[in-house]
Amino acid sequence: MEKIKEIQKILDENVNPILADHFGGAQIVGYEDNIARIRMTGACATCPSARATIEQIVKGTVMGHCMEVKDVVLDTEVSDDLMEMAKKLMCKE
């Protein structure tokens, strides 16, 4: 849990200000076996360049600040919030 907080701080201070210019952000959703799973948020979540952003901006920044991280991967699972919103739309709530 401490490593997740550390990585999120790195994202908040070094990556999210850049992504905010594109109305998006990055959030850590998991950390296991020295691999950080990052979910893109806002406009970045649906951007076709999300994988490139992970590779070109997020990965180097996180790994440069936290030597224990061996890889950074894009998490493409649908968030619980989005699922709830979709259910409400489908049920016309």
C-alpha cells in the first residue's frame, strides 16, 4: 500500500500536470511483482494515444523516480464508476 501511495504521488507531481493540459490524468490502480498498473482518466481514458502516453511519459517518469518499479502498464479494465453510470443509462434512471 505504501508503494501505491508513493507512485501516485509521483504521478500527481510529475505526470498529471502534463496530462491536465489534455483534460486527463493518470491513477495507479495496482502494484504487484514490481509492476505498476496505471489507468488513464478524463479525456486520456478514451484517447487512442493512451498506450503511447504510458510508454513515452508515464513509464519513464515513474521508473526514473522509483527504482523498484520494473514496468508500468496501461490498465484497460472498466472502472466501477463507469459501470454504474452505464447501468443507470441502460435502465434510464
